[in-house]
Amino acid sequence: MTGDELCDRIPYRGTMTTFADSGTETRRHCVERRATVRRYVMTPPRFFAVDYAINPWMDTTTPVDAATALAQWQHLHDLYRRLGHTVDLVDPVPGLPDMVFAANGGLIIDDTAAVARFKYAERKQESVAYAAWLAAHGYPPRQTRHTNEGQGDLLPIGGDILAGYGFRTDLRAHGEIAGIFNRRVISLELIDPRFYHLDTALTVLDDTTIAYYPPAFSYVSRAHLETLFPNAILVDTDDAYAFGLNAVSDGHHVIHPAAAGGFARQLAAAGFEPIGVEMPELLKGGGSVKCCTLEVYS
């Protein structure tokens, strides 16, 4: 019996496929994709607007339909609930239009939490709101001296934390995060301003699997990712520019922007179940699925 035949006979199993930049290389591995119940934190976009521009996706001259943004957010919220996950809500604050992007509010692993320290003045007061929520829910918020933008740039995988820098989070904060969580932090440099946070250029799919867009990273960081994750899914430019990597995975289901059709096919080939959602109104603020989702890791 061949390896492929063995994979076909194991229920709920698929293959891992890696797409290289030049040509297409395929490696087939027998892997099992299991969903685990997750706890997410979200903030309704009640005050969402694009009143300023702090990333290349934001254009203050483009109208924003607040009702549409809320409907798209609500669909994502309800989808998580239908998949069996828990969703906690943070009350939005007037005058903080980007607070809907809850992932940037901090990092929570087990009983330890670090609250964000934002780079731009327009978002600094979000830290106060998220720190209050953390404290009220049993997570005394730790603070870093240097800028960190929460799960926008800090993504746990296995026992490690992948940490972006270059546009928002300060490299010096990585050492602070390592000390707070007592975990190895793997620093990754972002070089394309369209991918200003790590979660716009890389998705953690399970404890050993990632997908990412190589041109978003420096040469050294790309080499590091290739070494650490030789079976990663490499996403093409069209899907990356569609914000496809701003996705959330429960280990089996991967919720991603619907426009990233090629990424969806790669996920399916690797044994995941892709679920596309439409969030173009929130993309006007430079965010999508993952940006709206702060995960409580345990």
C-alpha cells in the first residue's frame, strides 16, 4: 500500500501541500486535522470609521458604511458560535474607531496576559479599555516598556511565540514578552508596509503548521521560517493582497477572507476546512478576520 493510499483510508485526514515560489513542489504527509474549542474576544464595530490613516489600507476619502461593517462583524461572531466556540465581548468606546480590531489589544496565554502598548496616538487609549477587560476577567494585565501590538504581532504556536517587528511592535518588546510568558520568542522582520502586522502575512493553522507570504519578510526571516516550518503553505500575491492570511484556525476549520480563493484550495489540499467570509468594509480600516479576533490561548 502506498503512503497516499494509506492517507485515503484514514478518516478526517488529508495531505500537507507546499507551494514554492518558482514552480510547484508538493510533499504529501499523512496528517490529522482536529478542531478544538476556542475562546475568542471581540469588540463590536459600533464606532468604526476611517478618520485617520495609519496603514496603507486606510483612505479617509473612502466612505465607510457602519451598518455594513457591523453586519459583516456579526456574521463572523455568529460563525464562531455555530462552530462551538465561546465568544466574549468588550464594550466599544466612542472615539476609538479601531477598537473593533480586538486582536491588537493584547496577548493571553493560560492565566497570563500582556496588554498592548500602541505605536500611534490614535490607538493608545484602546490599551486602557482592554486592560480593564483583562483585569475584570481574571487576567491581571502586564505591560511592556516598548511598543507591542498584541496578537497583531504576537502569535503563539506550540510552546513558542512568533513575533513580528518592523512597522508596529518594537523588537525590544520581544524580550519582554519572552520574560512575561516564559516562552521562546522567534523574531520575524516585516519589510512590506502593506503587511504591517505579522497577522496580515502569516497564519498559525495548528501547533506545527503555518501559512505565510514570503515577500512580506526579510531574507533572514524567510530563511528562519523555511527552517522551522519546511511544510508551510506558501500563499501567492493575489491571496496575500486579498488579506487572505488574516485568518483564524481552530485546528480544522480555517475562517478566512473569501476573496482568497487560491489559499482556500491550498487549505483544503492540506486537510483543513476553509470557510470564506466577506469583510470588505472592515478591510477599509486595514483589518479582517484575525484582526477582529483576540484568542484566549490555553
